[in-house]
Amino acid sequence: MVKKSGVLKLKNKTKFKQTKLGKISNDWKDKKISNCIELIYGEGLPETKRKKGNVSVFGSNGIIGFHDEALVKGPGVIIGRKGSVGEVAFSKSDFWPIDTTYYVKAKQGDDLIFWYYFLKTLRLNEMNSHSAVPGLNRNNVYEIIKPIPEIIEQRAIIKILLDLDEKIELNRQMNKTLESIAQTIFKHWFVDFEFLNKNDKPYKSSSGKMIDSELGKIPEGWKAGELKELIEITSGERPNEKSDKRDSEFSVPLLGASSIMGFVRETLYNEPVLIIGRVGTHGIVQRVLPPSFPSDNTLVIKTKFYEYVYQILCNVDYDSLNVGTTQPLITQSSIKAYRVMIPQKLILEKFENIIVKLYTKVNSNNFEDESLSQIRDSLLPKLMSGEIRAKTRNNK
């Protein structure tokens, strides 16, 4: 299959040859990893020694801070050596890998970005060579032998995968912008009180009447109240069984206090809900589309004023609501009793109508990213094994 339009230029008709590793693409060569790349130890950089700057500091599980000086010139590939063993990260710009990582140096003119993608297929996270603290021995990596394409095909493979990743990143950046716009409108309306009055003029700066309340000055017709006046709240549930991977049977996301923690068969909610942590992690507010199954360490919130309540929840001081001793705990009662402004219904409805349009685009981008990620993850091992060929002048 060759797709001439869009990002994918693939070719399925591959000629194979038999090697010690089995059948591989006819024009690929079996190579030892040690002949292709070098894994170099990072250097320690305690947080107390970091100076304010924009150089990314990488630990074994990704960026852990910033510094004013780089150890390695970008672009670069970073591999978790201790702790999060085998995690593979990429930095476009100069960076500082600390001593729990390796960074990669390519040999023989190979493309470093190719090795970023290739290393992600090697299951390095399964190569723990230590018992107490997980660790990755680079000598074990060096002994791996794999079929490797020539540089021209490496670059063709990179083009396909980068196009997908760049589109995903573009959507993420667009979502950040849309979410920032929503936050700005919320502040303009409900902090600065500059929503439009009946004459389409900014309320407060057009001498709109303000009244006293326990929350300070608020527009006339508004009141101070409790969040329970705007929401229904309950706790999530514990599923009977779950799967770490999504498939046709286990397809419903199981939501934890901060993210998806697996997949289940049943649907608990078939409508949009807001989820916050009940036990353990607090302060992360998840917007959840149906179908979903919030776990028993979450609080689930339903409301007619989804966008307004979402912004309120993003600004709650959850530490002040914690009643846990051995581990953080927030109760339904604490959230219900949280003091908030209750604007006039007409103002809330206007705000909902504006913001829902922004988040419709955010949701669309998220759906597209999920689809693109599935395509990328499906193509990655096939491109790296030669099962599917990236189209070049040599393999038309």
C-alpha cells in the first residue's frame, strides 16, 4: 500500500532473506547495537545546584527541571538507566541528562532521530539487571543484534513517524491555547466582572452595581453560596476486573485520581462528568467524556454548568480540604460546602455557550491525537522490522 497524499508513504511488497535472526528485508543488514550507537553516562546535577534557565534537565522518566547550562548539544536521545529503566525520551534542543540516565551517540552516520524511534521498540524497560533499584546495563543493550536499514530508508521512516508526532504535538499546542483562552474569559467574567451587560458593555467598567458579600464585592443579583447548589457529587466505584490495555472487550476507560489507570467492560457514566481525586492525588481535575468508569479513589461531579464548575474546581485549594492522616483524603461534604459565587443563571448560560465551543475543538483534537497515536504505535514496530517499508527511491 502506498498513500501518495498525507503523511504516509508506505510500501508492503518487501523482499526477504533468511538470516540468523529469521527473515529480514533483503537490503537490510544484521547489526550489533554496539556498532551503531554509544550509550554515555549523564552527569549529576542536584536541584540545589541548578540555576534559572531554559535548558531541560532529564532524569530517567523525562524532564525533571531546568538549568542555565547544557551538558549535551541537541537534538538528543535520553534513556532511563536507574529507576524508570529503559524509558526513551527525545530533546530537540540542548539538554542536561543527569546520572540516572544514558544519552545516545550515533555511529556510522546513522540518524539520531531514527535511533530514538528504534530504541522504543526494544523493550528496554524489561532489561532490569539490578534487584533493589531497577537498573539498565548498557553492555546488555550493546549485545542486541537487529536488522538495520541504510540511512536513506532511516530518513524515510523518520519522515513518516515525525509527521505523525508533529501533528499530535500541534494539536496539543492548539489545545493549550484554547484552554488558556477559556481561563482568560473566566477571569474576565467572574474575577474582573467584565461580562457584557444588557447593553453589551463590560459590566464593572460601565458602572455596574456591586454589592457586599462574604466573598467580597460581587455584581448585583449574584450571591455567595455553596458548590452543592451547582453540582451533584458521588464517589467512583471499584471495578470487578480490569485490563492494562484497551481491546474490544475492555474498552471503557478506568479513571484514577489523575489519569486513566486501565480499561474495563462496564460503563459507569454515559454522560460528561468532572473527576477529582478522593484519596491520594489531589488537585488534578479531569474532563471526562462518555463512556467512563471512575474508580473508587475519585469523586465524580455532574452539573448543568460544566464549564463554570470546571474552572472553579481548577482553582480550589485542595490542601485546605484534606482530612486524611496517613494519606490525603477529600470528602464529598467538603466539596459540597466549598464557598463559591453563584452568578445569575443567564450569565452562566452565556458563559457555557461560549466556552463549550472552545472545548468542542479541544475534544476533536484529542480524538484525532488518539487516532494518530494508535496509527503511529501500530506502524512503529512494522517499519522498524521491515514488515512495512517506507517508500524511497530505492524501494518504489
